[in-house]
Amino acid sequence: MTPAAPLPAQRVLCRLADIPDGEARGFDPPPGSFIGVFAVRRGEGVFVFLNSCPHIGVPLEVLPHRFLDGRRERVVCAVHGARFRVEDGLCLSGPCMGDRLEIVPAEIRDGLVLIPEDTGR
């Protein structure tokens, strides 16, 4: 029998309840890192991405937690208006069309949003 692969170390990003349904929230990078993440809640699920535009690598928001368009349907880069699908980070319009935001694997356990410990490094 082959031993199971060790589970990656995880850290708590936040409580799921800290992100209102249909909204997004940004998080500072952990110590020793330079790229933060953001999470978009959809019901009892959450989508987490690195906060870095694939076009030029800048953070997506200008104002804290302002990642979504007015209809709260798409992620928008505040620098050049690129629009990304929440479900998979695909850029639907803008200079990086066809590229994707970098997905951060997330798990919800006991009401907590967990991501890999080394995210952003």
C-alpha cells in the first residue's frame, strides 16, 4: 500500500461569515510575502485569487475590497478595466483577454476559509 501524500500546510484566511454573500474582500500578504489575495463569496462557496493582474502584475483594486463591478458579477482591474469571470478567473475583456487570474485553492472547514500556507510567496 502506498502511503498517502502529506496534506499541504494551511492557514486561516478568515471566517466565511467575514465575507458577505456576493461580495469580495482583500487580504494583505502574509509576513515575508509581497502579493496579497482576495476572496469572492458565492453562497456557501468562496473563490480565492492572487491579487495581481495578469497584464502588468498590479493589485486589482484601488479602494479596499473593491474587486467587483457594479453588478457584482465580474472581477475588474481598476487600472485598465479588464474583466474576469469569478468562477475561474478567465479574463473576458481588456488587454489580458484570455489570460487568467491565479487561483488559490481554498477550503471551507468549520466556517473558516483555509488556503495554502505558502500562498503569495
